[in-house]
Amino acid sequence: MAAIGLLAGLVLSGGAGAQTEPASPRLVTVAEAKALRGKGERVRMRGTLLYETGTGWFCIHDGTGGIRGQIDDPIAMKAGDLIEITATPTDSNGFPWLWKSAAKNLGPGVLPTPQPFSAPTAYLSQAQRDKLDAQFVTVRGRVVRTARESPSYPVRKKRLLFPMDVFFIDDSGTEVKVLLTPGIALPQPLLADALVEVTGACRLDSKLPTDQPGSIQLTVSSADRVRVLKWPPFWTWPGFQRWAGIVSAAAAALFAIAAVWLWMYRKKVKLVRAAERNAELERALAKERELGEMKSNFVSLVSHEFRTPLGVIMSSTEVLQEYFDRLPAERRQRQLDMIFRSTKNLANLIEEVLLLGRVDEGRMQFAPAPLELEKICRSLADEAVSATGGACPILFTPDGPLTGASSDESLLRHILSNLLSNAVKYSQPGAAVDFTAARKNGSVVFTVRDRGIGIPPEDQARLFTSFTRGSNVGNRPGTGLGLVLVQKCVRLHGGTLDVQSAPGAGTTVTVTLPVFGAKLRDES
């Protein structure tokens, strides 16, 4: 009997030392895995990876549907790879879920064809909800807003923050939240009201909502799955709105120029009519000729000096309008810089015309005050070099002490800055400009000497006529107002102005201003 029992024991145990091999989890489809929820069976399934967040959270899809889960020990894989998952199907807050998952990457796969998706119909029925949840879908809508979120996920028994970009789109009145998996960034920011098409894995609430729309989320694993179909109107772009103000200011400035010109025109007409009433026909005709020449020069000025910066502004604005979303950031900035510089040049031209108007109307008053003359001269020389991009060095030399001066600093700046900028403008690059200030008999004598193109003799008689320039200036920019303003500001000081010039030999301008008191004059 003992032998028989021993033999039976060997048979039942498979022989002495034999081991029972654990059964490999059986291979099932995603649909079969969903049906096994809560049964505790560990199974295998194969499908295409729709996304993986870098935290182990994933979604796979085969021909029977999609399902989500978390891998306990994440491996290297990306959307579109063929993945084998070994896991226990369960429920997580009503969702089908793969618990205690292990993954094996079987190599590149093929993403399923995305299903068209209409957000308002996602929760029409439980069957519709089940059909769309965890599916690869495409939805269109207009961007409502963008945000940056940093959810935390448990990774290898630690909770880590994973920043990600999100945005919300409106699909026919229903909001859809789009999440870009960590590490994914769009090539350029989305603008509100842009029409976009998004392809990703869909996540819906586990049950149908009763009194409000259920939440809809799309997880996107690649930036190229977000396509902008239509940008909002360019006038709503923040960058355009900022620079549109500059263009509007330029237009307003042009209107102001026209008003100044009209005022000057009417003033001249009144003089002509007064001359006719006093029978000074010859003088009236001279004034008319002067008016015609001024008008012609002014029209030429507007058509050239003002058209150039306005043309740059309009051209750059059109480039930004048409190609804003395709231009690199540095090229967009270059266009904006061109708008800024042209607007600044236009403002300087306008300032000259308006200043001339104030002087002619008698609204520019001489208001002397104590000032540091040498310091102002050095500052103006430095400013002129900077404003002209260092085209020519300006050599300032004070001849004796300049302390105790009293003058109108604003008018003085107009005088010297115009003379220095003219000297640089009409000189060859690199040619030095001499600038001296000497004290003489209670006055200061400023001398600005350049070695530039000089002024032809036939043009010197018209140096102080508005909007008139030398015949040899070429394409150098200018309004013909600089020396006119200098002369008027010198007269307000009670000073004198002298210009000596010859073609090819340069120009020397001497300005004498009484800026020192009687005591200082006696000492001199």
C-alpha cells in the first residue's frame, strides 16, 4: 500500500523535482479587455499608441476601440508605435482602465484614421459616448483662450510636476479642452478667435451629463496635429494694434502739416491782397511769385521727405499684415523697427515745420536763464554724432572760460543742433567737423566749420528762404528749413549769423550771441 501511495504521489506531482510553468496571459482585443473589467484576469493586448505623457499615462487603440491606463515602469515609446500591454482590466471612476500595466514596444505602427468629431453631439446617447471615448478624432473650432498648467503625476512612487500648454476651442457652442503632452510646444502662439483643426485622443466623462454639458478633452502628442485653418482679422492682433497707433499718429501729423501749410498760404495771400489795395502791384507780383515758389517747394517736400517715411510705414505694415504668421520673430521685429524709425523721422520733420509756424506767429519767446554753456556744447556735439550714426567726428574746442552765461537753452539747442547736423550731412563720411565756442566782448562766438560740398554762389542768396535748398545737395534728405530756423532763433537772441562757403571747400557758419552780463563784458 505504501508503494502504491508513493507512485500516486509521483504521478500527481508530475514526478520528483518537476515545476509547474505559469500560464502566459492570453492575448485579447481592447474590446474584450473592456468586457473583462473587474474579473481580475491579467491579459495581453496589442494596439497603436495614441499618446504617452512621459509619466506612464497612455492610450492605445486597435480595430475594436481604445483604452487608457498607466505603465508602472515607463519605457521609450512614442505616438504611432505598436505596443503590447500586459495588464489587469479594471474600472477607474467609471472609466475602463488598465491596472498594473507593463509595456513592450514592438516597433513603428500606423495611427488609425481619425474620426470626424462634433462636440455638441458627443453626449447624445451612451452609445455615442462609448463610441467616441478613447478614440482618435479630429475636431474644428475657434480658439477661446490659452493657458499653462502643471499637473502632478506619480512616477516611480514620486509625485512630479509636468508643465504643459493647453488651449480651449469652441465647436458650435461647445467647449473642448486641448492638452499638449509635456515637452510639446506649438511653433507660434495661438491667437484668440483663430480657426484650428486638432487631432488627438478623446476623453469624455464616464456617464452622460444630466443638467449641463459634459467635459470634452483632447490629448495631442505632436505639434503638427494642431493646424491653423484661418487666423483672426489682422487688426485684432496685439502687435498690429500697438503699431496701428503709430500709423494713426503719422496720419494725424500729416493733417497737421496740411493745416500749417494752409495757414501759411492764407497769410501770404493776405499780404498779396494788401499790396494790391495799396497799389503796390510790383510788390504784390513778387509776393505771388514767392508764394508760388514756396508752394512748389512745399509740394516737393511733402512728395519726397514725407512720402518716404510714410511709404516705409505702409510697406512694413502690409508685410506684417500679409505674412505675420510666416515671418520669423527677428524679421517681424525688423519691420517694426523700420516703422518706428520712419515715424521718428516724420515727427522730426513735423517739429521743424511747427516750430517755424510758432516763430512766425510770434509765439516763440526769448526766455533767458543761467546755463552751463560748455556742458551744453559738448552734449550737443555728442548727440549729433549719435544721431548721425557716427558718420563724422565733431571736434569741440572751448576757447577760454564759458562760465556765467545766460541764454534761452531751447533756442540755443535749435541753433547749434541744426548747424552741427547740417555740417555732418553735407560732409563726406569720416571728415571731421570743427566746433568752437569763444568768449568775446560779452558775447559767445560759435563757429561750425565742415569740409563738405559747400554752397554754390547762386544759391547763397536764398539760404534763408523757407523750403529752399542748394542745387548740389543730391539725394541728401532735408526740408530747407534748418538755416531759416537758425536765423530766426539768432534774431530772438539779438545776435548775428554769418555764412561763408565755396563749392568743394566746405562751409563755415559763425553765430554771435550776447550771453554774458555787463560785468563779464567789462572783464573781457
